[in-house]
Amino acid sequence: MVKPEKPPEISQRMSKSPAVAEGLVQKEAKFEDARIKEEDEGIGSSSKHYEYGGVEAEENSPIKQVAMTVPITDDPELPVLTVRMWVLGTLSCVLLSFLNQFFWYRTEPLSITAISAQVAVVPLGQWMAAKLPRRNLFEGTRWEFSLNPGPFNVKEHVLITIFANAGAGTVYAIHVVTVVKIFYKQHMTFFVSLLVILTTQVLGFGWAGVFRRYLVEPAEMWWPSNLVQVSLALHEKDDRPKGGLTRAQFFLVAFVCSFAYYIFPGYLFQMLTSLSWICWSFPRSVIAQQLGSGLHGLGIAAFGLDWSTISSYLGSPLASPWFATANVAVGFVLVMYVLTPLFYWLNVYKAKTFPIFSQKMFTTTGSIYNITAIVDSNFHINEEAYEKQGHLYLSTFFAMTYGVGFAALSAMIVHVALFHGREIWEQSKASFEDKKMDIHTKLMRRYREVPEWWFWVILVTPGLNIITEYIIGYIYPGYPVANMCFKVYGYISMTQAVTFLQDFKLGHYMKIPPRTMFMAQVVGTLISCLVYLGTAWWLMETIPEICEQTASNSVWTCPSDTVFYDASVIWGLIGPRRIFGDEGVYGAVNWFFIGGAIAPVLVWLAMKAYPNQEWIRLINMPVLIGATGMMPPATAVNYSTWILVGFLSGYVAFRYAPEWWERHNYLLSGALDAGLAFMGVALYLCLGLEDVSMSWWGNELDGCPYASCPTQKGVFVQGCPVVY
């Protein structure tokens, strides 16, 4: 077997991708030792290990990162559908689905990734392998299985990860249910909600199955983020360094610390979410609080000592490579500290009449726009009421984010064409041609493939539901709901297809039988849909005034659903023509499309003019321009603290403490997520349900009461000083 050669520029490439960097954790000789390691660890017991001996360089994956990370061995006799897999897989899916939806409605919505579950199930799987009786049930029948078929193996671990992935991804259609029930206050049954959610989720699964032969089997089509999960799934001996901890011990210690600490920002001292000290220094200044508020202003010098603040919207900064974090930082500074103040203090679009940072909608006088008043009994726009109330206005930053979104879209198209067009064309052409199979595809040929008609059945079934009027008609026919449903079905089919294809590739790398993968993904999707909806329904029914933001210290503000509701009003109820078109106020925002298209061209020309300047190649205009795409609902303190922690991890630790980073970085991320999540649920069940709260200045979020006040002369807003 020939070991893949390490390219000379590999260390530079590793600094760009956490997935690839994690792959380097594996020792250079791991492929030669793969079979011996598995036998030493007891993985696969006495089963035969099949590999293509003496693999030539061209027979291995042509992608260097894949060749260095993914093993080229397979043991088809390893048990996969074991009791351990079903128990731990179902438990992972249920827990992640419940926790992610539970935190989704909160001001700082935590997103827990599958990596947390992937790390946590290893000791549980090994414990079950050691304690469960080795007994066969239903002996002599086709249903015979063993309670304990041997050591916990890598294929079980990967399938559990597939279940966890189903629970880790948010169910986007929950937005529709929440907005219809809470914001528009329309009746919607649990059954209709479940129907919407199921059809949107499985639609993408059907598309993924149809295109898997083009986007999964070809070696040229690879998924960098899969290499993280491949690395974590490889069962290597976890040695304890002298004076240190094993990986499992480190995870447990970090988990306990995170669990214990979250009682402070989660209950006792909630101001830790956003420490906006400029507001404290200037308690009566509107401008100072606009500048200093981390939740309602520009967040200058604001920071949070709360992991949910750090990881809520952008994910864990510990998983972001430094070049990506730097692009986000530059984009954030440009939009937040250059464009927004410039537009605000020049009073563009009457900006001073409204808050500098807000996701609410306003009238021309600065009061909150009464959406209910312009909706008629048929759930359509009431033209007469709309004309009476006047044009809808947005805060400076909210309007800016739409412009930046337009620019990011055009920048992405031009950037891909200029920088990756030839590469994509070559890889796409290679994937569609009948080329020589790499080692992974050859190893997968021994397993029975999933018939394509299975995927077509899944694809066609929700399609029939889409074209019927049952769902829309039941909710009440109206343009806002039609817009939301169209958006959800269009967006989620694409997103879910990409997610499922990524899971397919993970199974392909780890040699999971395709039919087993199909079963795990379908079952995991069904479980996650039920748990997500059940959790959301429970919270909507039990939390008074959820999403209504009537209490200043409420953590159940539903920021993402509020933005989704705003979008349904802007794009569905009122329509883009009255906002960004010839009948609207914000027509000039469309020029951002042109600016976004030009930006990558400038970078490309600079790269051609200065080919030796490597830093120019790291400028990614779609990432830079779209850096604030999560704002709102994300706030300034979410970004500033995320960037700081990302710098400490992706640059400082990665560069100056690489051994620590390799061993602990991803474990720390998962432990922080898990500890916070379990304490957050415990606080709600023990104190929140009983409405036990503490009222003191440390629980006044942000402490910047004037940050949302206007600065235009003569504009009156309750609770704000009037400027004369």
C-alpha cells in the first residue's frame, strides 16, 4: 500500500479549513496501520478486513485531503444494525432535536451540532459493549439478532452520527407554524403542521437520492466538513498524556464546567449575555447607547461572557478557520461601523426617525407599523388601509442588510465564475464521465445499492401535496402564507438535498451499506420532525406571550421567527414592488446588486496584478459582503464576541499551541454546547415553568434603555427623550 504523499503546501492549506486541519490529527502512517489498529482495539473481532493491497496513487482519492484522512480499508462483516446503534442513534436524534428547538425561540438560540453527540456516544457505546449480555434473540428466525455482537465499532458510530445529523439540522418549516399561530394568530392544527414539516423535509431527500450518482460516487466531489466527522469516527486508542487528560476526560470536565457556569448568564446574572459598559458610563445619552449597546446598537466595546451569545447564530467559532473568521470580521466592520453610521447620520431614508438597529417595521412618523390593520378578512392586503397607514419603513441597519444580501448574491455568482469556474467545470465533467473508480467507490460496490425508484417515490409524494390546495386552504388562503410556504418548499428542498448528500458521502467514505444509510436517514428524519414540532407546540402552548417581547427581561423573544414574519410581510403581504420597486421607498437599494458583482472582479484583477501576494487570494468577497447575513436576528455582540473567540482559537491556539488545538479544540466546542444546553433545559423545567425569577439590575439585559430611541427632532417615542 502506498501512503499518500504530503504536498509541500499542505500546512498552508490546513490553516484554511478546520475540517482539513482536523484530518491532520491522524498520524501519517494511519493507513498502513488501519487493520492492525482495529484488531488491537477489538473492532471487528475476528472478521476479515478487505482492502485493495498496494493501492496505487491514482487509485486512491485524487483529493489530497481525503487521501490523508479517509481509511482505505473495509470490513463488510462488521455488525451495523445493532441494538447499540438503535438506542444511541435514536437517543441522539431525539435529544438534539429537542434541545435545538427548545433554544430556537430564545434571544440567544443555541445550535448544537452532531459533533457533540458523536463524541459523547463513544464511551456509552463502549460501556454497552462491555455490559450487555451476549445473547441472541429470535434464534433460528430471519429476525435473529444479538444484544451484544462484540466491540463497539466504527460503522455503528457513523450510523449514530447520521441519526444525530438529522436532529442537529433545524426544521425550517417550524417558522411557518410559529408565524401563522403566534404572529398572524390564525388557527392551525397539529396534523396540518406535521404535514407541512414532513413534506418539506423529505422533498430534499428525494432530490439527493436522484443526484447521488453524480455528487457522491465521483471522487472529485468531496465535502470538506465530512473530514471532521471521519476523524472523530476513527476509533484510535485514546492515550492519556503525562500530567494530562484523555479526550473523554477532557470532554467530561469541560461539560461539567459549562453546565455549572451557565446558571449565571442563564438565571442569576443575565447581563453577562451582553456587557455594554459604554451605556453604563453614559446612562442618559441616546447616541452613546446607540454606539455601545450590544443588543440594540452598534455594540462598540460590548462583549458577552455567555457561550450562547458566542455561538448562537454563526455556530461555534472553534470550528471556523481563521481566514473565514477574518473575512467575516472585515465584512462586519464595514457594514456595522462604516456603512450603517454613515447612512444613519446622513439621515438617508429618514433614518434618524427610527432606531439605528432594529428588526421591527415602522410608519413614516417612527411608530410601530400596525400589520394587523392592513390584513383583511380573507387574509389579503387591505389596499385602502395600507394607503391610509402609508409606506412601510425599516431601521437603517435592517434596510442595509437587504442591500448587503443583494450584493452577496451577485458577488457569489461572479466570484464562483472567476475563481472556481474552471475547477467546477472540470470536476463536474469528470463526475459525469464514466471514469475509473477510486478505492472508496470500489469498496462500496460489494454492497446492494438503493433502487432509484425508492427516491422517486419520496420525491413525488410530497410534490403531489404541494400542488394541492389542502394545506394552504386549511391555513386560510392569503398571500403571506403562500409566500412563506413557497419559500420554505423552495429553500428547504435545496438545503435538505445538500445535507442528505453530505450524509451519503460520509457513509460512502466509511463504507456503510447504502440501504442501511437510506433507512437511517429516513427514520432519523421522521423522528426529528415529530420531536421538533412536538417541542415547538409545547413551548407555544405553555409560555405566555411567547415571541411578543412584552417583557424586557424575557428570553423567549423568537428573534429568527420575527425576522421570518417580517419577510412574509415585506415579500408576501405588501410585496417587493411597494418596498424595493417603483412604488417603494428603498428602490436605490437595488444598486447593491451591481456593487456586489463588481467587488470580486476587483479582487481577481488585484490577484492577477500581484500574483505573489498570497493574502489577496484569501479575500472572499461573498463571505466578506455577506458577513452580516445573520443580522438581524443576530446582534452586534454576537458577532464581536464570536470574532474574538474565533481569533483566539483559529489563529492563536492553532498557530502557537497546535498540539493542544489538535487534541482539544473540537472536544471543547462540543462540551460547551452540551453543558449549556442541559443547564438551560434544567433551569426552564425547575424554575421557568413555575415562573420563579430574580429581579435586580444584573438581570436587565444589556442595560441600554435608550439604544432604540430616535434622534430626529420632534419625534416622540414612549420612554425616549425628545430631541428639539
